[in-house]
Amino acid sequence: MRKRDSLFRSVILTLLIGLVPFIGWSQDSDLKPVTNKYAIKNATIVQAPGKTIQNGTILIENGIIKAVGSSVTIPADAWVVDADSMFVYAGFISGLSNIGVKKPEDKDGGDDRKLTGTPTDERAGITPGNSAREMLNVSDKSVDDFRKLGFTASHSVPHNGMLPGTGTIIILGGDNDQDMVVKDQVTMYSQFSGAGGVYPNTVIGVMAKYRDLYRKASQASDYQNKYNASPNGMERPAPNATLEALYPIVSKQMTVAFKAEGIKDVMRAIVLQRDLGFKMMLGEVKQGWDAIPAIKATGAPVFLSLDLPEWKEQEKKEDKDDEEKEEKEPTESELEEKALQERQYAMIKNYYTQAGKFSSNGVKFGFSTMEVKSKDFRTNLLKVIENGLSEDKALAALTTEPASILGLSSLMGTIETGKMANLVVSDTAYFTKDANVRYVFVDGIKYDFEAKKKKKKKSSDGEGVDAAGVWNYTTETPQGNGSGVITLKGTPGDYSGTISVSFNGSTNEIENVEVDGNNVSFSFKLNMGEEITVDISMDIDGDTFEGTLSVAAFGSFPMEGSKEPNN
């Protein structure tokens, strides 16, 4: 009905301004497309991993793929996209994300001192009755950011808490929030996040609470079933919305989607699943390489994170250092430093080889986009391919595998007649460095994108951005959110300053400041019981910046900030 009404309005408008009925507008325009038929011709069509049609045509009508092949007849009223030398893929699917889901407003918890042991379920982060569907925002920036990369669908889940609610399959487009919904209550999203200030506020507390909730829900479900079958002589079951929302988990009708970034969280989820028996998938896995045998034994599918630590060409640096030191025997300090560099390099490389290891071990996986920044997605994906994942397996992890894991294979994941017209069109093969996404179709609606022009970067000895001033920043780490102030003095090429850190309340001198175009990077020493080196990278855009905070082998964490006025 939505598309028919939209088409009717557009046809009337076309007649009024005297245009022929097959002219269309881009979705970026305020005007709706006049036609609901598109033909993408002369394209290299990658129907599925390893299955390609050369010089093929895809016919789209009413949001459905009507035909695909090398000899498709194009209707006279179809809007033709000449995709000569372009590549067409099935639209990508994010296996676990917060795309399109609004963050909840911070609520004043009031005086929790009397409730630390018995808080309300909502205060404790236990809201399994909530659904991502209730929190969708089609205008959320994340929808546009990931659509530009080729994503057309997502398994989106709520934010915050140990049991935030159920996940929803959405498409990345629509006239309104509910137009996005493909399938509701797909999974029960769970994470090992304490409530902060009240029980459960530790990982041990969260584990204990899971067990308690599951067992209570199992008992309540059994009693409810008996009451439904023969209520005579039985007390009416006491209503409990939290436990009732968990009944599908107990009956194995719904899968628990655990966010499990580190190896410890992966193993915690496996232990809970083994002890309680629920169906499980693992998401946003960053450090799962050592747990592959344990994961494989459970049969649980996995969504690997593409939020990866910054890649540093350690080998090249080490080779250069070796050449410089050939003439003299290295000192003990230099040997220790080299050994540390090698350990850090090996640790970081594990993140990039992880997907290849999962693939070679036969573990079913896709990719999640919960924490990766959209600007880093393709860079990280290509680096993962360089480190052992084949292009076909990478494409499968973006299309056929998430479709299979999430029960969507009849709707999306491949380019076949009858499926949703969710497509991504790139000007060359997507997995090449210089590829640009030119068109994305979401439910048959076309979105146009300009090819990116290569930016000329200024050399490190060039003038660079003027970053002097006071910058307030925030950062997200597994230990919680942090904040502070960066003060930069001087001019490009000669900066000095300080950075304050909320984690320990310290203010620290910055060193090794480098400027490259609009990027400013520096390091500082932080005392957290022992001295550690922290690297900061800031990509400055006017009075705001996005960047990373990196701590050697512990990885990189997102940060963002803004400049104080008059600074």
C-alpha cells in the first residue's frame, strides 16, 4: 500500500509538470520515484559467493527481483541503470548491531542506597520484554552511514543492560520507523554488563542473575503450562512480565544472542549455555581465536567484530631497526623492547587473522557492526582479507551466512528471482581498495552515491591542521566510559600540551606529537599501578574530532570530542 500510494502521488506530479511517465528521481531528492521498475544492465552480477553472471541484467519491480540473467527483456517503462563495468552484490546484512536503534535517555536513578540488593528489574538492566522495534529511528545517522557501505539489512538490538530486550531484523530504509521492520523478536540480546551501583554490578553477579532468572522462568513456565492444561484446583499463576518474556528462551523457541568481545566473555557464555541448555549465538567477538574448538563444540554461530586495533607495520620497522643495529651488539634494554614489539605485533595480528581461522576451522560466522566506525569498516575488512580470509568467504560473511543464521535466506542474501531487491552496486569489485559504492537498493528503492574523490594528504612536515586549543573528549572502553580534556599549545609541527584522564584523575604531559593533514597524533604515559603508554589519534573536522585511544596489545577504543569556544 505504501509503495502504491507513493507511486500514485508521483504519477500525478509527473503529469502536472508534463514529463514522460518513466523518468525517476534519486531517493536523495524530496520527490518520490515515478517508477517502481528498475533494470540494472551490463553488470557483473555476483549472485552468491562463487556464482557470477557476466554482462547480466537484474529487473526489479515493487521491491522484488523479478528476473536476473544474461538475456532479460527490459520493459519500456523501467528506469535503466547502465552498470557497464560495475559489480552487483546482494545487499549486506549486519549480524548484530545497534543500527537504527535510539539510545535510551539517561534517567536519574534517585537514591539507590536502599535498593542496592533488590533494585527494580529496569534499574538492574533486566528488560527482556523490550524490543528494538519500539526504539527504531529511520533518520538515525547510523542507517545512512552503513547504507553507504552497502548494508541493506541489520539484526539490530537495544542498548544497555544485561538483558536489554529482543532483536529485530530491519532494512536500512523506509518512509517511517515501522517500515524498517522485517521480523520482530528474533533473538534475546544479552551481555555481561553490570548495572552499576546496584546488583548485579559485577560479572560474577551477572552470571548468578542469569542462572536465577532462567531457573525461575523455567519453573514459572512449567506451572503456567500445567495451569493452562488443567486449572482446576490450582492457584492462578502470579503475573511476572520479566519471567514471561523469558519463556521462549526456556522452550528453545528463541535464541540468546550474547555480546562476547573477549575470550573470557566467550567462555562465560559457553558455560551458561552448557549449564542451562538455551540456544545461543555469539556476537561482536573480538578475541575468539583461542576458543574456536570450544565454540565449534557448541554448534553456535558467531558474528565477528570488525572493530579492530590499529594496524601497525611492525615488521617493516623491525627490519629497519635490524639494519641500523647490524654493526653493534644490541643492549639488554633494546632486546627487551624488540621482544615487547614482537609480542604486541603478534597480538594485534591475531585480530586480523581471526576470521580466516574461523573459516578454516569450519565455524559458521558472519560480521557484526556494533562498535566498528563506518569510516573504518572497509579498511578493516580488506585487511582481514589480506590476512587469510578469502574474498568469497568475506562475501558469504556479509550475505549468505547472516541470512542463514538469522532465518532470512528465503528473503535476502543472494540475487535470485523472488527475493527482496536489496542490492549494492560498486564501480569495480567491492573487495578492491579503490572501489566505490555507486547505488544501493533497499526494498527496491534506489539510493545514489557519488564516487569518492581521493584526498591529497599533506606530508607530515607540511603545515597541517591548526589544532591549538582546549578539546573536551569522551571515550568508550570495556572498563566504562571515560572523559577528559586535551590542551594543545603551539603551532603545527611544534605542539606541546597536556591530557587529563578521568580513569585516575591525572593530568599528563603529551609527547611525540605528529601532524598529518587533519590528523593529530601523540602519546602519553599513564600510571595505573604501573606505567603504560597510551597513543591518541585525532581526525579533526573544524571544531570536532573523532579518533582512537590505543593501549598496546589491549587494542583501540573510540573517542570523540569538541573544541571549547574561543580556543
